[in-house]
Amino acid sequence: MGRKIVEFLVLFFAATTMAGGSEPTNRPSSCIPASSCGCSILLSGDSCPDGGAHLFHELADGSPLQFNIGQGPATAISTQARTSIFTPGPGDSWVETYRYGDGTIEVHYAPGANSCAKLAQGEQCEYFDVDVRVLIPGPDGTRNYSGAGTCGC
């Protein structure tokens, strides 16, 4: 059963990439709620209404990755131990690896364009922007996707 889920993920993401490229296109709306504090990511070329996201995890190291691939919400388990703190901060780069079925999902985070207006007024932001690259290995190679979002409240 796990291998079939991974194969579905690979086929789904393969069907939503541009010919010859690795950017997603024309993916059906597949958003999840992202109303609590965490990292909310939108994949390039898509949007989500009402604060939703394509990928989301809470602000705690080792928290699970929640996502929706068009077949309903799903959860991938982090390979890190769960803690009550979130160690990455503004300007940091880090990698999260998640187990899903018989495979993995790897999410690479890098600093994103700063969209916090409070910094100009001398106040601290409650979030920071990130750029994301998602890697999903499969039997036909690794699929790459990009996106952007915020981590915080």
C-alpha cells in the first residue's frame, strides 16, 4: 500500500510539471487550512483562499508535514524527534525530511523576500518569509517543486 501512495505522488507531481521543466503548473486546488502558528507554504503558480496552504507544519522541530495532493489532506511524519521549540529563525536555511508511505519528502528552506512592514517601523515581526524547494524521490527520478511562504504566527 505504501509504495502505491509514493507512486501516486510521483505520478501526480509529474503530471503537474511543465514539459522539460520542474515548476508545477495547472495543479488542481489542493489546499489545507493553515490557521495555527507554523510554516505555511504555497507552491509556485498556485494560490489558496482564506489563509490556506499546500504544505504546512507547526512551529515545533519534528512536527509532521500536512499537505493535500488533490486526494484529501495527508500527513507525513518528520524524521526528527518532536520537540516543543522551533530552532530555525529569520535568515536561516534548513532541510526537513518526512516519511510518507515507503518514501520520503524533503523540504529545503531558505530565506525569502522580506514582506514584514513592521521592520521599517522598528518593530519585530511575528513571522519570517521563506523560499522552499520540495524534492520527492520516485522510481522515475526525483521531482522538484518550488514555493514560498512564511513561518510564524
